[in-house]
Amino acid sequence: MINIIIYLLISSFSLVSARSSSDYDTYGFIDIKTDSMDVPFYIDGVFVGQHPLKEPIAVISGFHEVGYIPPEIQSKKIRDNLSDGLKRVYVSPGDTLKVFLFYDHYLSQAKRLESDYRVQRYIGVSLFGMVIYLLFSII
């Protein structure tokens, strides 16, 4: 939670202060586009707005993760399966990077994958519990 507040403060401060020429050495901008309306955008797991964004988002130069998949349903398997919904990009100082994300049905697919993985975990734990129970009941 603290990280989100700090990120929002830095982002809001950078929108105002990154306009001077000396700050262009530290900040870059990300301009996010997609093929659907009202798509939520996240940068480094922080919600930054919905499509269409009015202006590019100011960020500290470096690597960032840009996507529309909420951080609470992201896992390694989902990241691997939905590469069009989450991109790792590098923003150069003073540069505006344009990122295009294909939306279509990927968010609903991500939610379905997350529920499938949850069911798989429950089944695995249940089977493991039954095996342990059977081993101890035999002894």
C-alpha cells in the first residue's frame, strides 16, 4: 500500500515537474493505446487510468511493466500465457514510448485461467491430504 502511495505521489509530481528541460534527464513518458474502450491500464501494478488516456503517463526512466491485467490476478502462469496483455518496456529519459496492448478477450481469459489454477491447487491439496490419510490409516 505504501508503494502505491509513493508511486502515485511521484507520478503526480512528475506530471508537473517533468515539464522543465532539466527533468527530462530523469523522466520519460508512456503513451498507452489499445483496441477497446474503457480498458483499465496498470503501470508496475498501479492503476493509471482507462483508455483513452488524455496524455502520456510520466514515469522514472527505466524498465516498467505495462498492462491491463489487475495485479491481484497476476501470477507467473498468467504472465506467460497472456503476453499481449502485459508488456515489459524500457523508457528512455526524456522520451515518450508508445505501447499498444491487444485487449479483445484477454482479461476474461486471465480471470478464467486464475480460477482454473485455483481449482488445480485445491484438487492437488485434497489428493495429497487423502494420500497422507490413507498412509496413516494403514499404519
